[in-house]
Amino acid sequence: MLDYVVTGLSANSVPYSEGLSLQRAVHQAVVSGQRPDTVILLEHEPVYTAGKRTAPDERPTDGTPVVDVDRGGKITWHGPGQLVGYPILRLAEPIDVVGYVRRLEGVLIRVLDDFGIRGERVEGRSGVWILRDGIEEKIAAIGIRVADGVTMHGFALNCSNSLDPYEKIVACGIRDAGVTTMTRVLGRPVAPAEIVPSVRARLAAEFAPAEGVAA
């Protein structure tokens, strides 16, 4: 069974600090067995977050604030127009962190396929990518943490967000690739709320198959 908390979409973007507090509360409830595995879906107010592997030269050079977080990965941006998902899930033993990341990538690839977009994995790089004319463009970022056998943090799928904030950073520590959005690929606006049903169905199919849809 998967529970969902869908909050802060469109004009009601959630400040990052509030989203992190919600994550921590849900995580503790899942760890203690007080609630089932839960997925939080939201949009954030504009913010840069830096994972534990972020190098100093990957941060903004203009003094823009950055929130340091306890997830894996490097620096990225969150903001309106981007669907952020925080799956708070108890992983089976033995815990396979890389395998979990690959499962999240698979979920996002299937979501993109629902909209006629071919998302792909790139060897040696996490997340989901669009390959066009030999150019790699990241459309979804993944950064996670596992504590007490339960996951935190998750994914960010670019729907209709601006790409300008990425110009201030070395997004995800990758210097030789670009960033894109579903809106840019399809040539029409794609709001995060539009893809929530697909995200919910694909997550259920992967992590709660008895209640999900066919993969």
C-alpha cells in the first residue's frame, strides 16, 4: 500500500524548509510503523539545494543562498513548474541503494513515455535524460538518503519550470550536458499537476504492484 500527500501545486509552492520538516515527520512515522509507505508530491518555492558531494566551484558565485541537505548527489535547483517527489519507503533487506535509484529512474522513464517522451538512462550518471542530436539533456534529477531502512528525498521532474536558474550552478556536478523540460520537449505547456496521476500510477505499479497498474 502507498499513501500520498499531494500539496503545494501551482500557486501554492511549498518553502523548502516546510517540505523538509514534512519529510522528516512522515519518515519518522513510517520508521515507527505509525503510517504506511508514503509519497509526498509538491512544487517548491525557488531554492538551490546541495547534496553531500557538492564541490565549492559548483555553487553559485553571486552569493545566492544554498541549502545544504543530507541527501546524496550534488547541487540542484527546485522551483515552480517542477514536480518534486519524496517517496518515504521502507526498503527490503538487504538494502540496495543503487537498485532503488534505478527503480526510481524506471518509474520516471515510464511517466515520460505516458506523454510521448523518450527518457533514457546515461551510464555513469543518475537521473533521466533526453538524448537529441548527440546532446544529453537532463529532465529528471534523483538524490536520496536511507535512514533506519526508510528512504528520504527523491526526484525532481522538470515540467514547465524556467531553466535560467541552472545557469548559476554546475547542475548535479555535470559540466558537459544540458537541462530540459517536458514543456520544451513537447512544445506545449505541461504543468506538474497534469502529470501527478501518471506519477502516482507508475509509483504504485513499481512499489505497490498489487494496487498499481501494469508496468
